[in-house]
Amino acid sequence: MGTGSETELVVEAAKELRKSGKTVRVVSAPCVDRFEEQDAAYKESVLPKAVPTSKVLVAEAAASYGWHKYAGNFVCIDTFG
């Protein structure tokens, strides 16, 4: 999942993973709050429960806060300084 300008990096990483035979899906999710406002059917269509969070990665230029219920892997900045 990419949350903004990071989505381009996620798309490029997905291309490389596909070359090695991996099945990869990219989701652009700019705001966890907006995502949580959506109905259950929409959320299921974007992030199926059949895909364990251990197989979901979020790339976020800021903190990983809020994404932990949807992903188990993060490329984020959770500290400052």
C-alpha cells in the first residue's frame, strides 16, 4: 500500500516482485481515516480478509500510526531526530 508519493515506489517494487514470480497487488490509500470511513464491502474489496496482514506492506512518509490493523510490514518514519 502506498499512501501518497510513496505509491510510485510501491508500483516499481511490485514490478520487480512480479518479475520473480510473485503475485502482487498495489493499493493507493492516501489516508487511513478516509479508508476507515468506507463501508465493509469496499474495504473487503480493497484489502481482502483472506490476505493476512503479514503479507501487507505500507509505505508511508510519515508514521505508521493507524495502519497496524491493515498491515504487518511498514516502510515509515515512526521517530524524529
